[in-house]
Amino acid sequence: LVAEHVKAAGAISAELEATTLRICARALGVFVPRFEKAFLESEAVSEPHLGAYLNACEELRTSLLARFPSTLEELEKPLVAAICSFQKRLLQGLQHDIQPLFRVVCTKDWLTQDMLQPLMDKVVAFADHLGHVAQPHAQETLQEVHRFVVREYLAQTLRPRERFRGEERVNSSQKMSLDAQAMSNTFQGLGSKAKWLDPAIQCVADILGETYKDDIRRHLEALIQSYPDIRRDHVLAILALRRLGRRRNRSLLQHAQDLLRAAAQAGAPGNTRERVLFEEIEVSTSVDVLITCI
């Protein structure tokens, strides 16, 4: 429609063509944020509608800016903002839906039943909607879902409702390994490129299930090297789950702090800014954890 108006104006004069472009750009610049606000506040918000309007904004952005780059650059900002808002709402809908399903992780029911499958079924159903969303936004959203699932699983693991000892702890390690593999297989099948997330749960499972206590240091090193955003509090929480005794815990904690300090001094690679996982996991350093570890 914009192109038709511009073409008709251009047939009259170049000056009218430029004026028409400015008028269209101004009108669209006002319309897009108003539409975004009205739609997100309406009852019509749904995954199919969010995907459709996200696609419409992306098509408008790419097609108009390709044809009239110099005149319509000011439209880039509101269109990108609308796309980000629609992506965010898509994610929030799924997150709200699956968040309660993580509460069962690290409970005795979780040890004996497949509690992960209902959660992953919802993820797969959500990914079906993403199949209709334009790239790169579909892949970006899928990777955010992948990160959310791994992060929330770890958050529940580090803040368990029940603490396991002996055989139950070994069983929990094995169950975590199975869940980690199931998540990896599912997201790989859906096309997620965030493979850097795959080792996180397995690393924690290895620490919980390691028979030779001296090898726990190696698993801890692998975890810190893969996820430099991990903090001392996270290490404390993991060691509290393992219950190794104060002397060994102090030694491992000191080693972890040395590794974290060395990583901070060396500086993290540029792509780690996009690889945030543990930084967003809140853990409470309870008296029980401190007594166990220190």
C-alpha cells in the first residue's frame, strides 16, 4: 500500500514522492506502537496471533526498509520494539504454563515417575507454533525456551524440597542424567542451536553421583569452565547436596573460588555474554548449607 501511494506520487513529481514517503513513515511510526499496545492489552492475544503479527512486523521492516532505506530508517525502532514485545509475550505464556511443573523435581515422586514428559509435551506443542514464525525470531525464541527449561530445572535442583542421602542420592543423579538426555534429544529434534546448555544438568548429576570423591574436583572444573557465570553460592548449594564433609567441602570450595577468580582475571570470551545460565538462578545460602560446607 505504501509503495502504491509512493508510485502514484512519483508519477506526478519527485517532490511529492518524497513528501508522501515522509507522511507514510510518520503515520506508520505512530500506528505500530499503538497497535502493539492495544493488541497486547486485548483478549485476542494467543500464540497463533502473536506469531502472525510478529511475522507481519518483520515483513514490514524488511520489505519497506529494503525499498526505501533512507526515508524509512526511523521505522526500524518501533518495528523492532514490537517484534521483541511479541516474542516476550510468547515466551511468558509458555513459562507461565510450565513453571508449576518444575516443582516436582528432586522429590521422591520424581525419583520413581516420569515427571518430565508432560513438561516436554508442552514445549513440543509450543514449538509447533514457532514453525510458523519467521526466522531468526523462531530460533531465538526456541533457544530462550531451551535456556528457561534448563535453568528452572537447575534452580529446583539447587533449592530442593527434599534432600537425598545414600542410595536415594545416587538414584537422583541417575534420574537427572536421564532427564538431561531427554531434554537434549527433544530440543535437538526441535532444531535448537543452543547446544551449550546440554552439559549443565549432567555436570551437576556427575557431582551428585560420583563414587570416587577425588573425581568430584574434575566434574566441578568442567562445570565452571563451561559456565563461567556460576557463582560461589551455586557451588555451595551443589556441595550441600553432595554432603562430602566439611574438610573436603572447604577444599573443593577453595578450588572453585580459585578457578572463578582466574576466569574473571583472564576475561570471558565475547560469546559468553549471550550464554547466561547460572547468573539468573537465585540460591539462598541457608544456615544448613553453610554448616554443611563450611
